[in-house]
Amino acid sequence: MADHRLGPLKRSDLQFHYPPGASGDDNPALRGTPDNDMLNRTEWYEMLYFVNKFANTSGNSSAIIAKKTERLIKKHLPADIRSHANVTKWLLENWMKYGDAPL
């Protein structure tokens, strides 16, 4: 099983600003991985883990896929879509609508 904290992106590769700090039970330093139920779009570590996991499991573990994933989530994903499963479903259904980087 791949450790999605390791890439293709690292924190410095994220394109958007995220407020500093992780606290409580969601801190990946304490848990090892972020919460798997709901994606918190304001926490850098949850976004980093999610975009890396999406890129790694798409069969094309490239930084281009991970960066597009982050961009789509931050700019286009409807606010009421929050679960990892529904975010993944939305990305797959809308991927080609927002640019040309194929999965």
C-alpha cells in the first residue's frame, strides 16, 4: 500500500494558501493519515494527502494530476460535496470539463 503522504506533491508544491496548524485528532502526526470520511479543504495536510492519493490511485501518479486535483477542489467542487467518496466521484465525472490533463 502506497504512503500518499510521500508524493507526488509535497507541502511546498500546493498551489493555494492554507491556514497554519493542525490540531486535535485530525493531526496526521498523531494519526498517521488524515480523516478518511470528510475532506477538510482548509487543512493543507488533508488536501495534500487527498490529491496525492487521487493521483496515485488514478494510475498516473504525476504532479500534474495532483495539482489539477487540488485546483478543481478549491475552485470548482460544490461546497456540499464533502465525503472522500463523493469528492472522488465528482472529480472523475468532471475531470475533462476543466482542462486537458487526462487521467
